[in-house]
Amino acid sequence: MTVPVLVVGAGPTGLTAAAVLRDLGVPCRVVDRRPGPGIAPKGLVLWSGALECLDRLGVAEKIAETALPLTGGSYWSNGRRLAVARFGGLTGTAFPGPLCVPQPVTERALHARLTELGGTVEWETEVTAVTVNRGGPEESVTVTLCSARGEETLTVPWLIAADGARSLVRDSVGIPFEGHTFDRMFLIGDGRLEGAPADAEVQHHIAPDGVLVIVPQPDGHRVFFDMEPDGQTEPPTEELLQRLLDERGPGGLRLHDTWWASRFRVHAKVAPRFREGPVLLAGDAVHAHTTAGGQGLNTGVQDGYDVGWKLASVVRGADPALLDSFERERRPASVRAVANGDQQTRMWLLRSPAARLLRNTVLRLLSATGLLEKKAIPLLAQLDLDHSTSPAVADLDGAPAVPRALRLGRRSPDLALAPVHGTTARSLHAHLSAGRHTVLVHGDLAAGELAARAAAVVGERGAGDVVRVLWIQPANTDPTELPQDGAGFAVAREAGDALGGAGAPWCAYLRPDGVVAARSGPAGLDDLLTRLPSRPPRITPVPAQGPVLSSPPAPRRPERTLAARRHRTGGSAT
């Protein structure tokens, strides 16, 4: 059997996409020209949006075990602190602040998860040619692979390109890479930093000659500088890094035992298109970021999760038009992330005394009023994405009955639940952490009948492994009997009245990424169900490690509790 999806690139983006595909019952082949998983600690910071994606794959807790929770970010000039933004205050998420963890740790965790799911990576396998086949009843992609085994040509229905900023796939299908490259050279060194504060705060020291950024790591620090290009291409020496540290830092810092250093240029680019027929591009293949804010790794992980669940849905019978939403949703998010990093980098590089004075004044004002923390952190966390205009979301018959708390095209809010049957989740986010399509029905016994009907349809279509039905009973109603003994769906009681209390029943479809994709009343339920996968898995999903739920009999991944993740991240379960 030809696999339906070829994933090119096994960095964080490609591994995320591949793991999601296999987790949702779709086989894929993964190739990478490298000899093995990455060892260069390029990306360091994982923000809340990416951590939630990794959590749905069952790897966030593993990553958090060795990560360093960052406490804040500050800006300095002439040895004085201009501004500070504290991290860790985000609510409605199990990950209220960013974690510092070298990229190889994230890659290893994703690779291990892919292996658990029965997947493999074909290392030292390079794509040398890509052709999109058009004109037939169905489009496809023909790819030439070269490895030690020789040359192979294969044709697949779908290709996910996660092959980096120099993407051969992107060039082969004729998609340009638009943007600019900064005319400064950037230097990085990872090592031991004597004299650094014990607080895990990211410091930005902005000097007339350039910037110094100090990032605490679990086992040391990263120092980051810009300078005029000098024609050198080799990694900077420890002596050069120390000289720049003395010139721009607060004094009293000594760098030693560096284990990684790099010299590079930074870009701010976004491709105008993320798709060419059956070819979908993600991660660095379609957006290149400056290092400011650590957005590249995070945006790539979210790309991989998005393209993974959407393509898995289409392979398993969902409307192929769902894939039209990939570019419509991910490109604006990428543009925003790239623009944010570009703006920060330009702010670092201001040279005019007047411009620097204005910048410092604005930073002081934003910090003093709390606006820096209020505006910047949600932007970096990438939890507030608005997909309300996406073709993948819609209000259906009876949608006005759904409470405003569930906003169409926005990430679902969290709420406390009391498990009744078929689930151990004590919050809605804990239930959604399994990364499944969720049909949520709310109300009394009539809602339970809707849940039973939805579960029956899901079971008939063979999609019970990737679709969960959850009946939420209002808190202020008497316990009701479970129709048909509650077969095929889970039941929980709402702890408050955020969803409107007792009243007419209503329904909502929550996507695997937690976004509210459809809202309806009872009359719109059938239309809502047509948006779900409707075919059995191509492969048998391998469940994550954890307790087995007593909900529907089809194999499925268990949700994980927020309490466990709170222990790992230092956050609060809300």
C-alpha cells in the first residue's frame, strides 16, 4: 500500500506533523537528508501555544522535566534597567509561561513519540526532484529520493514540505520566499556564564554599538550579539564573545566552557503561498524569523500540528476543502510572528541618539503602565489566534443558542468539570488535551439523547478513535440517566455556569487544536457531524502511555490532567 503522505524534513515541524498523522490513524513516510536528529541547540524557548500542541502529542511533560521556566524579560541601557515584563501570568492554559529547552531535546522527544506510534525516519535520504501531477482525476506528487540504497522515484497523494529555509520543495513548485535579510552579522555562544544573576530572566542590553542578549538555560547561558559583517564565516571564538560581553554587558561576567557557537545572518521572510495543490509547506520552508522572541520554532511546531490534523482528517474522509484553511489560518499567524521579531530586531539596532532616546522613553512608559507585559506576552505565546474568517469554521442552524464563551474560530476557554462517566478529566482543556475531534453537547436529558445520536454516527463511520463525544450537564440540574447506558460518549457536569446553565440543548464541534469550529442547535447536529472524519483508520493508532478510559470502546488516547502539568510547569490549573 502506498502511504498517503510523504513528510520531507524531520526537524520539529516535520516530526510534529508526522506524529499527528500517525496519532490520528494515517500512515506517512518521513525522510531527511541529515544523518540523524539535530544536535545544534538553535531554538531555545517554547511558548504556550507550541507547548499545548506538544502536550496533545503527549511529549510536553517529558520536555518540561529538563526545561527551565523563564521568569521574565528585561531591557537595559547604560547599565540601567529600562523595562521588565514578567512571565508566568497567562491564565486559561496549563503552560502560563515559556520554557527554555534546547531544540535537540524537543526533537528527541518528538522522534521518540513518532517511534512509539510506529513511525520511522529515513535519515540520509535526500529529495532531489519534485513534480506536481495535474490534469488527472486526482492530483499527486512525484518525488525522486537519493540515499545510500540508490535512487527511488515514488508518487504520493500528498506531500508535507518541512525542509527548512532553503527548501528544495518550495523552489521546485515555484513558490518565492519574500522578505529581507538584515545587514548585520549575528553571533551566538552557549556556555557557562560566571557572575550572571540567579533569576531566570532574559536580559537585553542595548548598547550604541549593538545588542547583547543573555538567555538562561537549564545548564548554562546563551549570549547573543550583532556586529558589522567582517567577512568571517567560522563560529566566533570564546575570546571574541568575551570581548563583546565586556563591551556591552553590565560588567563582571565571564564566559567559559562554551559548547556551541555560531555566526549567521537573520531574515524576516514569509512565502506568499503555503500550498501548491497536493504540496503543503510548513515551518522554516515558508517563514524565516529573527531570533527575537524565539518565534521560529514555536510557529513551526504549530504549523506542523495544524497541517497534520487537517490532512489526517481529509485522508479519513473529511471534506478536502478543509485544507484550504491551512494557508488561510497559518499564513496570517506567520506574518504576525515574523513582523513581531522584525520589529524587535530593528528596535535593538537603532543607532541614532534621538531614536535611541525615544525608544528608551517608550519602553519605560510601557513597562510602568504594564502595557509591555499585557501586550507582548500574549503575542509571543500565540494562544490568541483568530480564525473566525477561516473557511474551516461555521455557525449552523441554531447557533445563537450557544453561549458567547465559545467564540467561533477561537481557542476554547477552559472550565472546571466533574467527571460522571467515561472520562477522568476535571476540566475541558484536560479533556481536549488528547488531541481529538470533540463533539460537545450541553443540556439536560435531551442533550444526552443528542450525544447518543452523535456517538452512534461516529461509530458507524469508523471514526471512534479520533472523535470524542462529550455531554456536559449543567451544574444546577438534577443528575439524569444515561441514554443507552452512556455507550459511546463521555459525561461530565459543569462546575459553574460559564456555559449558560440549564436551558435548550446546544452543540459545538471543537477541533483537535481546541478551536471552536462549528456551533449549532439540535437541528444543526447532522450538518455539524458532516465536518468530522468519516472513514476508519489506515493504521491502528498506538495509544499514549497512561490510564485507560472507560469511554467509547474504540482505541483512543487518554486525556492528561492539568494537575500533573501544573507540577511540571509551575502554573495553575484554571
